[in-house]
Amino acid sequence: MARFEQERTYEKDIHPDYHTITVELTDGSTFATRSTWGKEGDVLKLGIDPKTHPAWTGVHRLMDSGGQLAKFNKKFSAFGLKS
């Protein structure tokens, strides 16, 4: 018998449970999807989603942690950058 004609055997019970959950977006809207996360009927609440994340909204904010932005502006002020 050729190699590709041999019967294949697979391991049983190695895959996680795949079930329906509800995903809640930051604006409170929800949708149902199938996932391996949680248990059947659980609600996954998102803290960041396409309605709030700058990558999708186009609104970008600079966060100045530890004065890094101020330090950058001071260092490069001679190049005409405005703070």
C-alpha cells in the first residue's frame, strides 16, 4: 500500500472546547461569536476596540511619560519644531 493511501489516525480529545460567547465593545454594543475563551455564554468585555483605538479612529494622542516629550521638544527646538 502506498504511503498516501494508509489510514491516518488522529489523537482524540486534544482540542479545546469551542463554544459561543458574547463580546461587548466599549460603547456597550454586543455580538455573538465562537471562541475557545471562557465558557459557553460568558461575556468578554473589551477595553480597546476599533471604535476607540487610535489605529482605527485616526485620533492620536501623545502621552508624556516621565517628561520625555518635553525633553524632546527642548532638545530639538532649534530645528523649528513647535511644542
